[in-house]
Amino acid sequence: MPRDDGLPPGTLVLLILRVLSTQPLHGYAIAQRIAQLSESALSVEEGSLYPALQKLLLKGWVKASSTTSDTGRAVRQYRLTPAGRKQLDIEHARYTATSRGIALVLDLA
Amino acid sequence: MMSFIAEFLRRIWYLFNRQRFEQELADEIAEHRARMPDVRRFGNELQVRERSRAVWGWNWLDTLIGDARIALRSLLRIRSVTFTALLSLIVGLTLVASTGAVVRAYSAGALPYPEPEQLHHVMYAPPGPWEPGGMSQMPWASLGDIVTHAIGASSARRMLPDNASEPVRLLRVDTGFVRGLGVRAPVGRELRDLDFANDGEAVAMLGHALWQRRFGGDTSIVGRIVRVASEEGDVVELVRIVGVLPDGFYHGRDSRDTIDLLSPLRTATRAYMVRFAHGVDPVQAEVRLSAAARTVGTNIPADWTGIRLESAHARYTEGIRPVLQSVSLASAGVLLVVVLNIAVLVMLRALRKEQEFAVRTALGASRFRLSRIIGIETALLVGVACLVSLIISRAVLSTLAPVVATQLGRPAPRGVDSVGLNDGVIVQTLIIAAVITMALGIAPLLIATRARVAAALQGNRSSTTSPAFRRARVVLLVGEVAGSLALLIGCATMVRSAFNIATIDRGFDAGDIVTARLAYPGSVFADAPSRTAYHRRLTNDAAAQRMSLAFASWPPYADAADQVIEADNGATTRAGTINASDRYFELFHIPILHGRAFNQDDRIGSTPVVVLSATLAQRLWPAGDVLGRRIRMIDVAARDSVPSAWHTVTGVVGDVRQSFADNQQADVYRSYAQYPPDRFATLYVRAEQPGIDAARQLPELVRRVEPRVTVGLIRNLRDSDRESSQTRFLTTLLSVFAITSVTLAVIGIGTVTAYTVQQRAREIAIRQALGAQAGAIVQLFVLNGAFILAAGVVLGLLLSMSGMRLLASRLYGIDVHDAPTWTVATLSLLLLGLASTWWPARRASREQNIRALTSE
């Protein structure tokens, strides 16, 4: 049974794009960064993270380059592409609109 | 759109770098797990990797490869059946691909003109009778609604004095030729309207072969002026070369008749071909053209039958068509037998695999998955067979293409090399293979989807041994037997016909005779006596070199032109007329029955003499007093023909069949010395001593006697015998087809019996235990096989009755429905079929089947 990661559905891609917009990161670091920035409110499930990263690669929103981690292992580091940056803006705007709508409904109710 | 393409390209990129990507992902996950304080929270690593891989969309490929592995293993498990099926398919597809390549090469589309189906030859009169005059004035403009182009040409021989002395073929053509046949110039330009003006410069297009041969393919020839001389060399014309004709462009009935020079014809000529507008009915066009011809025609014969049209393709393939049709039909028949045979084998395989299907179903494999595995299995089988057969066909065709052209008597319209494995043939074979795959997949699919787990696992009778499946098997086998019998009857009839042709006494012996054509430039021999003297000198010189040499106006293997013969007793008949030199009868071993052959006393000015064939002599003077009697000839093909002078009969010779179907054995031989040809002569030569190569020595012999005479078309006389060679060719092919299909049918029946015997082992054991004799058990199976054979034979005989009509034109001395041949073919198949049933049944009856009872 998948654990509860606290992520609203469809926001994983947005969060990955957002954390990669400041610096290139590898998979584990992305998960850590999201947890850290959300003050542990969100935790990315690994079962979703890696397929999501493959999707971003397929869409051309991120690029992977090989690098060596602190532990000496070869790992892939993901970097945002210009297309990814554009996508981030789109996803961000879409999320803002959605959450504003939800907030409005909740406030009125 | 762009992002879609980019995404697609990334998917492809991933496919080709899959291993690296997956390794990187594995490393990344390993790093992730190493850093996690509690690695158990990561979950199922394999599942994470699987889901990540799935994003790239290639999982179906993995499944497919997996299924292909299962299919391959399953094919290899029952090797004997797989191997037999594969071999049958390879044989069938190779036959179809090879014959398909030949048929396509001779198809209408292969003519090297645009929209060749619109081209029709115009025949102003049937061969023989004379044609109306004035046909060059046909009012083509008023026929514009049906004829878009009237095509006219006139051929002549010329010399290129600045180059080698070999004569070249000049074709003068009208504008209709250039436009109607779509003449194009790969180098330089085509002939234009201005070139046809009476005061225009003398221009010509150069034939591709001549351009390569004489000018080394040099493009700078365009614009240059070449000297073109008449054959005598007395008239020289300066001609500017404006372009080069496409490779293989020809004119006439044989693609070897290439054109060396194509120049504008500036006078009106009779059109020999027309290009129709779209949708024109040739029959109605004949009526319109005939009516138009009557308005301009002069000297129209009273019994003129009007203009006849023949499509350009039909004219090209005349005489070849029945061979091609028979071969196509036979190869389709073999393929059908092959497919039926494999269908039976595949069905048996599927039955044997019923348990496997049941296990897989029990383990959770969906019906769809099973169907896919079966589909892949069939596709693998057909695919491998298709690939192998294409490779074999390629090799076969590259070796046999020249043989096919020789056997059919004429190369394909686009040349000998066009009989090959081109794209069209490959696509056709692939389509056939795909259809076979689908057809073959049906039976196992039904079995897989109907497999009942429990019944199959318990080894009980299951759905697949139901009457429906047994009936299907019987129907397939009956079809196989029927197809094989039809092919066997066709083949046996052809073999007998070929035997008749081979053994028929033609009345002459063409063995080792070489024929050639001599061309006399006009200035070489001043008059007829000098030509005759030359013939004698050549004959004597050949004799000195131990070679017999003779001249004649008409070669064997072609029916000589008929003339009306009138005898001095008033009797008339028709007979072929041949001019023959002194040693003609000796050379061809035609026996002189009475009187003498021609000799040196027969010359221009002496009494005209003739030698008659025995049949003609008998017909004109039944009493037999022939020698010294006189005849005269009336040429039926010439207009205003008047009877010739009276000729005295000096001898009677044996009858000769010019072609094997020649029933007109009345022939008149005139003295070659009294009718010497003007420009060309055909000679025949045979070496009289072993070790002498007449074909090789002939050019030197001719050159030594008179260097200005050119010798060409040197070939073995037997090669002219097209009818026999076509028949032999067809017989050989049909034999291959028939043997293949009969072998397959016998294998099919044998395999099914063996399988049935195996299935019924328990029953046999019980019968044996109850005291049944071996004979009774054998009888059980043989009766079953006999039923299939009988049904197949009935169907096969019906098939033969309709199919054999195609062969009728190729048969000699045997009826299409020749009872003994049909009986022998049918009995042979029946015996072979019964033997193939009897063998496995007998083996089973001798074995101790008691084990079958104790096996459980």
C-alpha cells in the first residue's frame, strides 16, 4: 500500500521542476529538497519520483548528465531545459489558478 | 507538432541506448537507497524500475520479444513438423516468387512506353492477302476522338563510314511516333516539330547501345555531325545528333530490336500503331477505322475484312501468353497445395500442443496472449520461409533469366535483366506470405481459444478432436489431393505431348546445323549470275574445309509462304514455296525419292526447274508420272498477281514438317540459282568432321571469299525451333510443379495417418487385445485414407476438366482429355496416397500397443 506523501494529485511534476529551477540535482537530492522546503509536510514517494523524472526526460523538460556523488557513485544529475522552464511557468500558473479557485470555494462555503 | 516529433525522436534515442539508460537508473536508485536512513521505505525496487521503463513506451516490445522466444522454442520442440512445413513453404513461395517475376517482366506494364495499354497495332489485312493502297492518307484528324496519335515509322540499314563498317538500323519516324510512344532523351533533346519540316536540317537521335558501343557514352556527341551512308556507300548524308534515346528503347516485336538512329520522316506514311484516347473500345475503333480506310483506300480487295487492332502487349507476348498463363496457374496450384498441406501440419501441431495451451491458460495467460504467441509462431514460420525463398528465387532468377528468354523465344520488353526480383515481386511475395500467415493462424487460434483445461490435462477427448476439426482436416486433405491430381494430369499430358514432338519425324535433320545471314552491299555483285557464282564459290570453299553449306530462302521451324500451284494437267492446290540451293537436301538429309536435286546446270536462263515434296507430287499427279511434268505458281499475297512461268519437275523429295504442327506438307522447292536474292541471303552450314566449329569458322570463310560481304545472325538452327523449346520449357516447369505437389500431398496424407494412428493407440490396443488381426487394423486406416483420396480425385478431375483447356494450344498429338493419360495419373496418385496411409497403419498394427493401455 503506497504511503501518504501529502502531495496533491498532479503536483509532483510542478514540484520537481520548481526545485530544479534553482540548481541541478540528482534523484535523492530532489526528494530531500522537496521534503526540506515543505518542512517535511510533503514527502515524495520513490515509486513516483523516478517514473516522473523519466517523463520529464521524455518531454524534454529536463536533461540528465552523469556526475559522481559524494559517496563516489555515478549518478544522473537533472537540469532544467528552457522548455522545462516554460513548462514550470505553465504548471505554476495552472496550480495557482486551481488553488485560488479551491480557496474561493472553501472561503464561501 | 514539433514537440511530438522531438518526443518521438527521444523515444527512439532511448531504444537504441536502452542498456545505458537502465544502468544509469539502476545506479541512481542504488545511490538513493544507500542514502536513505530506512531503506525499506523505498518499496519494491524492481517495480520502480519497471514503471520508469514503462514511461518510454517500449514495454510492448519486451513482451513481444518474450512471446517470440516462447514461439521459437515451441517451433523447435516439434522439429519434424516445423521442418516439413518450412520446407513446403519455401518450395511454394520460391515457385510463386520466381514465376511471378517472369510473368511481371512480360506484363503489359513492362512495355517501355507511357500508358502502354493504350497502344494498339493496326493490321490493314490479315497476314498473306494483300492490303488496300492509300493507307498513308488515313484521315487521322477526323478520328481524333478515338486516336490521339497515329504512329508511323520506316526502317532502313545504314553505315557509319567514319566508324566501324557494321551496318546500323535507322528508323525514320513521324511526329506521332515521338509523341505517341513518349520518346524521351536522357542526353540532349528529343525530335521537335521543327525537325519534321521539309527544309529542316538532317537530325537524328542516337540509340543508347550504339552511343555506348561506338562513342563510349560521350555526351559531347550531342550537337556533332556524323556521316551516315547508304549500305552501298554511294549516298552519304550529314546528320546532326540532337540527343540520345533511353536505354532499352526498342521498336517492333522483340526488345532486342533496338534502334541505332532515330530521324524524322518527312513524308506521309502508313501508321502501324495507334494510341487510343482513354475509354475507347477496340472493337468499335476497328469499325470506325475500317470505315475511314474505305474513304481513302485504293485497290481495296473485294473480300477485304477491314482493319484489325491488336494491343501492343498482346502482340509482344503472342505465342508466349499460353505458356505464361499455364505456368501462373500451375504455380498458384502448387501454392494452394502447399498451404493446404501446411494447414494440416499446423493443425496437427496445435492439437499436440493442446495440453500446453491448457497449462498456460491455467497459469493465467489470457486468450489474447495465446493467440499472439500462435500468431508469432506462424509469422516466424512464414517469415523465415519468405526470406529464404526470396534469396533462393534471386539466385534462381539470376541464373535462369537468360534461359527463360531463350526458351520463350523473346526477352522481356525491358530486357533479360528485367526478369529479376524487383520491388513489385518482393511486395507480391510478402502479400502472399501475409495472407498465408493469416490463413494458417486460424486453426490453431480456434484450438487455443477452445482449449478446455481440465479435459486436456486429463488426456480425455477434448474439443479439438471434435467432428468439426476432423471434418476441417478431411476438407484440407481433399483439396490437397485434388490440386495435386490436376497438376499431375496437366504435367503428364504435357510430357506425352513433348514426347510426341520430340519423336515426330520432321523429315529433315537439323542437328548441328548453323545458320547465318549474309548482307551484300549493292556495289559488290553487279548482277544475279555474279551472286550465284559467289554462292557456288562459298559452297565449294566450305566443302574444302570439310563443311557442307547450302542456301535457302526460308528456314525450317517457320511455315513457308503459301502459293497457289497449278499443274499442267489442270490440277490446282496450295503449297509452301522455298528456294533452295544445290546441296540443301543433302545438308538437311531430306531423301530424294525420284529424279534429281538441283545442280550446276540450273541457272538463270536455263529451263526453270522445281523439286516437289512427295505429298504435293501425289496430290497433283496421283498416277505418279511426275518427272518432266510442269507446274506454275500464283502468289496469293501479291496484288495483281500473274502466274509464273512454267517450271519443270526434276525431282521428288521426302515430306518435311517445317514446324511440328505443320500439316501442310505440300512444298515446292525452286532453284536458288534461278531465284538468287538481291541483298541478303540465309545460309546453312554443318561441320562434316568432328572438331570443326562451323559457327566460329564461318565469318573467316565468308571474309576470305569476299571481304565486303557482312555476316550476321549466326546461330544454331535448333535455337530457331521456338515452339518445341517453349513446349519443353513448359513441360519441365509443370513436371517440377507436379512432383512438388504430389510429394506434398503424399506427405500430408502420411502425416495425418501417422497422427491418427498415434491418437487411436488405445483403441488399436483394445482391438488387438480382443483378437483383431493386423490386417483388420490396417484396413481401418486405409479405408479412411481411401475416402479422402476418392473425394480428392473426384474434385481433381473436375478441376482438370476446366484447367486443361489452357494447355490445349500447347498440345501436339494428344487430346486434352486423353483417357489413358488421365487414368495413369489418377491411379499413380491413388497408389501413392494409399501407400502413404498403409505404411504408418501397418507399423502401428505390428507394434505392441498394450503399453498404451497401461500408460495410465
